[in-house]
Amino acid sequence: MRYMLLICRDEERWSALGAQERVKAYEEAVRYSDELRARGVYETGNPLEPSSTATTVRLVEGRVMTTDGPFAETKEQLGGYSIVDVKDLDEALAIVRRHPLLRAGHSIEVRPMRTGPPQ
């Protein structure tokens, strides 16, 4: 089963960390991804630029509207993602529990990926 790990961060908290701390957290996450890749369960993943660089597109009353920034006004914003292919949710959760970015204050949403049309 494929799962997307949605890595969310409090951008204020993240930017309050020193540059060395952010680099260390990033490097630990890369090493962890390499470990998962070696096990054959990691497919891909990337960090995202801050939410301030986002553009949201909506259809409002038949007109396409674009807005700078994220759609949701929440403290935590999507900061990156990983895709893993594991046997079940328990294995995906075991992977997330060891993720180095949890120690950097991030949260990780685990969501199964659907194939094909909605049912």
C-alpha cells in the first residue's frame, strides 16, 4: 500500500531555529530517507518552499480566482512530503514515529494514496 506522508511545520517555529539547526534537521531527514530507500519502501519526497510562496487557485461563481499564499489560514503549513510503499498502515506509522523532523517540531499526516477514480 502506498502512503503519502504530509510533513507539516509551524513556519514561525521553524524559522526561529538557527540555520545550523535547520540544516541538521534536513540532513537527518535525508539520511532517514536514504535508509528507507535502501529498505525498498521509500519512493520519493521533497521539501517545499514556505507557504508565503504559494498561489492558491479556486473557481468562484464560474470565475478562476488566484490568491497569494496557502488556502488554509492555520499555524502549521505543508512543508514537504514523502511517499512510501509498505504493507499496511502500521508499517507506515512505524516509519513516521522514527522520522527526524518530528524532533524539529513538525507533524506528519499519514494518508493512503488512492489509485483510479473515486468510489
